[in-house]
Amino acid sequence: MGNPKWVLAPWAVLLLLQLASASHHARLSLETEAASPSVPASIVSPLLRTGYHFQPPMNWINDPNGPLYYKGWYHLFYQYNPKGAVWGNIIWAHSVSRDLINWIALEPAISPSIPTDQYGVWSGSTTILHDGTPAILYTGIDRPSVNYQIQNIALPKNASDPLLREWYKPGYNPIAVPVEGMNATQFRDPTTAWFAGRHWRMLVGGLRPGTLRGEAILYRSRDFKHWVRAKHPLHSALTGMWECPDFFPVGKAGVEKGLDTSEYGAAAGVEKHVLKNSLDLTRYDYYTIGTYDNVKERYVPDNPTGDVYQRLQYDYGNFYASKTFFDPVKQRRILLGWANESDSVAHDKAKGWAGIQAIPRKIWLDPSGKQLVQWPVEELEKLRGKPVNVGDKVVKPGQHFEVTGLQSYQSDVEVSFEVSSLDKAEPFDPAYSNDAQKLCGIKGADVKGGVGPFGLWVLSSADLAEKTAVFFRVFKDGYGKPIVLMCSDPTKSSLTPDLYKPTFAGFVDTDISSGKISLRSLIDRSVVESFGAGGKTCILSRVYPSMALGKDAHLHVFNNGETDIKVSKLTAWEMKRPLMNGA
């Protein structure tokens, strides 16, 4: 489980792709259980069940599907197994919210019920049609034993119902099927459609047969019923299968206002667009920023090598199969993503649940125009309790201090650091330019450096035998330019055996010449979701402490570098529990 990152020869990657002919969903069902027949008591403790992240009362969840705002309600559909805490028996579960934080569970939206989805209803999206009616586009499985994938549509039985409680599947399904020359087992997850010129357009993720070329397969329709595949994909790259694609416009650099997919789909070359894909082999979500031409039906990334080298990620941690939607009320684009467990299948079965959704994030184009910025939706702040503040406190090399006055196991922490000098920054080895995670694995939280590591120890036990570190470390390249690494290091997060505890990391594209950098961490029992430099780099980790549970969890600021670090301001809040699907 989790997010392994292996380096494989191209022939080995191709072999894996050919063997893994089904989706990441099916792969999950084949994971082996932990060897230990017993499950530690701490794993099944309710103190590890998240307090304010989205999850149903029990069972397995994965991809967020078709989020939208409709008649006063936010809707989230998601892949769900109603029969257990492992992948299988997947349906589209359905929850609604007024604020993206408090959620009410409704009856499932769609389940296998027609010949074209009788063996599975997999991921997809929603689109608002011209008359205001929402439509679900999703992948169906129509053959037993073979994950033969085709695309279907579902529509609300009563479009006047703001809760969209019932859906039907029209008789003209399916709307898109594999044709000769396509890989029918790598053809899934239709995007939100957009309207440009006289046609609707949608993308379906795919893999060119016999190759490593992932594709955003383009379809067009005049009536949203009959779809025709374009002669060429909107975009493709030698990356492996593209699943859960997403495609949307973004506003001018630095402008936080979101754009509706259809409203700006026709403005060829005017706005920047984002094309995102989820790669099954790495278990990460990657994106590029570029230009869309709806006449030539091409998308061209601004960075010609951005698909394969120094790739941008929404999140450098445990975050996958994400989906965005446009919120017309607050004129913003919202990102949702799935965080799987990092324990074992045996653990998941014992506790009766597996998987959460990350906190919804507002996303926009950074002032540089080179990347996206992400930040938790403002509604989350309604859960904050009384603040605890620390200011103007210097942390000497090798020192740390505890932040007291709150129960930090369910908290929101914002901290601004000031580095006294960059003179002792370590030289950067360019061999790691494309692998921050490997660098973090070598230069972890306990490895002393020149400038850093400095940051937070969260979910720490009293004796610090358990702790999860979220930190920065500063290097300098051959020209003396600072390079900032952000890491989440859970290698000491738990004494429980049989856990997957990878380090996660990303470089932070920020000017630290002033010595200033910020960090925000959402701490929620078994998840640590962190945002560096105002949301330029994001990392989500799943952890399972055995001692640092509930009131026994502690919060510290640490400095393992040779340079003084000042906490200019730290504010921490206990977080209240929202309404969460009846749990």
C-alpha cells in the first residue's frame, strides 16, 4: 500500500504496464495482508480515526468523483465499497454539504445496474449542461473477469431536487467504447466536459497499446449523447497510463479567482489551462500548465519537458486520483484528493475503514505563472477553537521546544520562520534535482545540516520516541542560489510494526533570501497535511502512532541545523469535530 517510488528499466516498466491491464482499483484488491496475525490495539483505536477529514462511518473509499455545486449544496460522490474495508463492490457514494466541511450522507448515486456497467461503476466527473442540469460521465465495466472499460452517462431523475438524490441511466448508453487500436483495459475516468464552438468535449485517460505513452483521449459531441473520438489525443507523453485526468482553465498569474470550464473553453489561447493526470506506477498526481487551442484541438505545456522531468505535483505525499470543480458562489476552483492508508490490509479489516479525502483546497495560478498554489478552503477555519500563540522565540542549533496549552492531536498550526543566515547552507547535489523524495530519505529530520532541518514535530510522544517531522532544509547550488527542500518524515511516527512509513518531499520555489518561510500543518490523528510557503508545496502523510494518541500527543518546534532559527509567529488551534456523514 501507500506510495512506493521505484526506479525501473524501461523494459521492466513496459512489462508491468502490460501485466497491470486493469486499473489501480483492481490492483488494490490484490495487495497482500500483513504477515502478523495479530493487530495492535492502537491501530483499531478510535483515536486514530480522523476528526475533521472527510470519511464515511466505515468501509473502503477511494477516488473523489464528480464534485459540484448545485442549488445551494456542495456534492461529493466517491468510490465506495459498502461491504468492507478493502477495494471491491465499488459504487458511487454520495454526500452533500453547505460548506465543504460538514457533510451529510445520502443514498448512493449510482451502482451497477445496466449491461454497460454491470461489473463496475468506476470513476468519472460531472458536467453542468446548458439548461443547468448536471450530468455524470463515468466508466463502466461490462464484462466479467476482464476489466473492459466503456464510458456511460447518468442524469438526475428530478433536476429540481437540490440534493440530486436519484439518478437514471438513459437508454443510449454507452457513449464511448474502445475501438480497434485502443487498449480497452486502459480507457477510463472521463473528465468534466467543456463547450467550445459548436461542440462539447471530454477527455478519457488512456494508454497507447504496446507503449509507455499515456494519452488524454479527446471526444466531441453536439448533443451530449453521441460522441466521436478525435483523430489525435489532446496531449500525450511517455509516462505510463493516464488515469483520472482533469483539464481546466486558470486565470491570470496571481489572480485567485477561478474559471468555469465551459465558459472559458472557447477562448482558444487566451487563458492558461492545466492538464493533470494520475500515474498508477508512481501513485502521484502530476500536472502541467500550458496553452489550449480548440481549433487545432491541441494542448501544449509551457515547459516542453514538464511531462517527464521535474514534474509538478499537486501534492508530494499520499494524495491521488484528485478532481477539481468550479465553485460559482465564491468564484474559486476547488481541489479534492484521496489519501489511502499506509498500514496493512489486515489492519484496515480490523478497524473496519480505509481511506479519507484530503481537506478541500482552493487552487490558483502562482504569480510566477509556473505552478499552482493551494490552500485549505476558508470554511475550515470555522472549526478552530481558542488560539495558542508563540512569538519571537529563537531556536538554537540542536534545540527544540514544546507548544503547550492545547490538545494538538486534532489541530491547525501556522508558523512563520526566520533564518538568521544562509551562509551555512549545504552544497546541493544536482543528482537530486528530479528526486526530492530520495534526497529527503538521505537527509531526514535527524540528519544535522547547515540551515535546517527545522520545523515541527507533530503527534509526538512525551519521550519523543514517536514523532512525525515536517521541516525545511536549505541548500545552495553551484551559483550560490538557495534551494529549499520541504519534507514530511514519518520514519519515527510509530513503534507499531508492519507500517509503510515513507519520507515525502518536494522543492519549494520561493525566495528565501530574506530568510523568511512559512508552514501550515493540519494535524488530524492519523493524517498530517502540510502547506509550505503559502501553499507552493504540499505534502500529506498518513501516520499511526501507538503512544502519541489523543491527549498524549505533543507538538514541538525543532532545529537540527547549525544556524539559529527564529519563530517570528506561531498560532495553533484545537479543531472541533464537524458533522461527518453520521459518524
